[in-house]
Amino acid sequence: MAGLYFYAPRDKISEIVSCGLKLSEWYDRQIILPGHSGERRLLKAHLNPRDNEVRLKDPNYRCLRLEVDANYCIVGDATLYEMGLKEPELMERYKNTLTPLKDYRFGTFREPEVLVMTSVLPDSIEVAGIAMDIPILYESSSALYLSNILEKHEETWNDSGNHLLYAYYLYLESKGRVTQFKDKEHAVFFHRDSKEYVVLKIPKEESDVGG
């Protein structure tokens, strides 16, 4: 069984706890899933209660914890889905990256959505407390995703984020917020609104790394 999180209107909580979440009533969308024939109704849930910050802070909603058979759950990239509503190519990419929950590696998607293919019975639903009754092992899916990317970058380049900072300061320079001076190896960025400055190494081309 998988522990998932679902936000419901506060005035519907009592009904849901008593009657469950009927897929026919609470489904989020209908799509054709890879390997399935015909459209399937899907209820959208979260891996982490903090993955929906808007609802988390909305007093009109409460967070429910669901226990669902993982065999009825697939994980999708919510960002690709939302963008795919306007870009058919991205919708195809979204469908091609749908992953069974049991095979999903946490941190793969920045905004993962768990698509539940079944109704959820009342005895598998509980109202989550403000402090959350069950410990959450990571801050949010978005934070874990970014942490994984930074870790992967460091493993590849071993430069303590120098590449990323250099790109960021080039962006600040394009906005007129810093001034850059450089030689063959280093770039110094001076902030226009303070005495602060940053010294960074100029990244080598990938082909030069290790040479």
C-alpha cells in the first residue's frame, strides 16, 4: 500500500471520511494511458503534503492521507501535463514518462502527481494533522528534485556549483545588476547597488574537462 495525500474542500471532509472518494465523482481527468485501451478516469494525489503549497495554506481545504494499492497508481510530471495542454508534443512526452508508482524514484519529477485509478474506501482515508501524523522524509518533491540535480551536477563537474553561479551572474549582468571584469581564468562580478562582489572561475568547455 502507498501513503498518498489529497486536498479536499473542508465542507466535504465529513462526507469523504464516511463514504470514501468515489472515482466517478472526484476524478481529475480522463486520458488514454499507455498500454490501456480507452480513456481512464484518474484521481490526482500527491506524494508529499507540501507538494501543493496553495492548498496547504488555504483554510478552505484539508489534507487527507490515503492508503492506496500501489498497483493502481502511476506517477506523472505535472509540469509537462499542464504545458502539454497547449503543446501536443509535451503531452506525448508526459504520457511516455508516466511511471508505475512501485517503480518511481523519488526526486525524478519536480512536480510529481500520483494518478489513482480506483476509488478509495473510507477505512483507507484519514484527516492529516497540521504536524502530520507520519514523518515526511523530505521537505517537498520540488526541493528533492533540485537537490538531486545539484548533486548530479557536482558529480559531473566537481566545481561546487561554480558553473551554476557563473550562469546566474551572467543573467544578473544582462539585467544590469552587476558589472563584470575578467581575465583568462576568472570573472569578478561587482554589484551595482552594494560593495559586494563575487569571484568565479570561467567554466571550461566540456571538451576541455579532464584535458
